[in-house]
Amino acid sequence: MKATNEVSASLRIEGVSIDIAGQRIIEHVSLSAHENVVGLVGPNGSGKSTLLRTVYRMLRPADGKVLTADRDVWTMPARDAARVTAAVVQDSPADLELTVADCVATGRLPHGRLLGSDRAEDRRAVEHAMSTAGVAHFASRDVSSLSGGERQRVQLARALAQQPQILVLDEPTNHLDIRYQLELLALIRDLKITTLVTLHELNLAASYCDEIVMLDRGRVVASGFPDEVFTPQLLHQVFGVRADTLTNPLTGRLHLVYADR
């Protein structure tokens, strides 16, 4: 997979609280990112995906602000917000009746030019996005014929076709075997786009994220560099596991080891 260069913008979440069905799911969460990869981690039910939904305008916060390039996403026109932020979410519909190329081309819709006169620019953007995400070789295949992991990369290509300044990804390594997990996260890291990503696999987060924000029951319990957040004490407190940290001899990055009791 080949990286691409895009303009990046800052992302700031300031004191965001989110209620669903009268229940507080996220409580006064703040974080920021700019031209780096921020990993959002925490146990199931900690509110990771819920927090992402307010960033890409699927769930309005009860309180607080989400700022992209210093503009509140919830006061921006929807099309303007979509030009800035692209999202790859779990279990996306994936437009199964489309070819891969046509599916990726829908990423141009926020720019309002998919059916316009400047087709060459859109075509270049789509081709570049497919090449970057490693899906160009099956551009003419129907999305429905692809594996789950291949469809995930198509969704990333569609997001990149938007030429976003901010990228939001919810468990992007789901359905991918280890090779493509590593390739996908290396690609995301090399894009140099402000990125907020949720990951279940903590060693992947430690290896590919510049900063970590750890959530527990809707609150931030720790944030900082991976070696500041992934401590034995916090891992036991939040995840209920015995763990220790080592240095990966192949990468020099932090690596977590666990014991079942």
C-alpha cells in the first residue's frame, strides 16, 4: 500500500457529553489531535464508538463542542463538515450493488462534483485513493464479491477519495488478517492526516498510535504517549488483566504481555 499526502486540520473535542435514551454514555471528554494518530482504547461499552459518532455528525452531543479547523462541526453545513472529516465505521453498508470504483467514487459527493464537468479531477482522486488503499486491482469487481477485509479497504479508499483533513476510523482492522492489519495501520500512520481511531488490540495501538486516550465507563482515565498510558496499574484497573510492558525487539516500540491470572 502506498501513502498519500493530504492537507491536515486540527481536531479538538472539548468537554463533550453524550446521552442516549436518557442515559449518560460519555461524560465531559476532551482530547485533541493534529497531524498525528490518536488511538482511542477501552473495554467494551466504554463509549469509544459513541464518541466517534459525534465527531462525524451521527450523534449530537448533549454538551461540549467538536472543533475541526477551529469550527464547530455541529454548526457547519453538513456538506462542509463532510469535506473536512471522513469516517470508516464498523459494518458499513459498503454499497454492495456497486463496483469497487463506483463505490469509491461516492467519496466525491461532498465536493459536489461527482456528476459535474470536472470529471478528470474526480477520476484522479478516485484512482489515487484506490491505489493508496490497495484496491485498484479489483476496481471493476462488485463490492459484494469481496471478502470482509477487502470491503474494509474499499471503505478506506472511499474515505480517502473525499480528500479529508481529518480521518475517523472505528475498528478498521476488523476482518483483516495480521498482514493487512499491519499494512493498513502503517498506511494510516504514513498518511500524515489527523486521525482518531478506535482499536481493540492494544499492541496495535501501542505500535501505530502517536498518542493514546483510554476510556472507561464514558470518561477519560488516561491520555498521553503509549508508554505513559499502557502501564500495568492502568491495564489492571481498566481491563482487569495482569500485564507488563516490554520493548518489541523488531520495532523498538512498546509491547504488552498478559497473564490469565
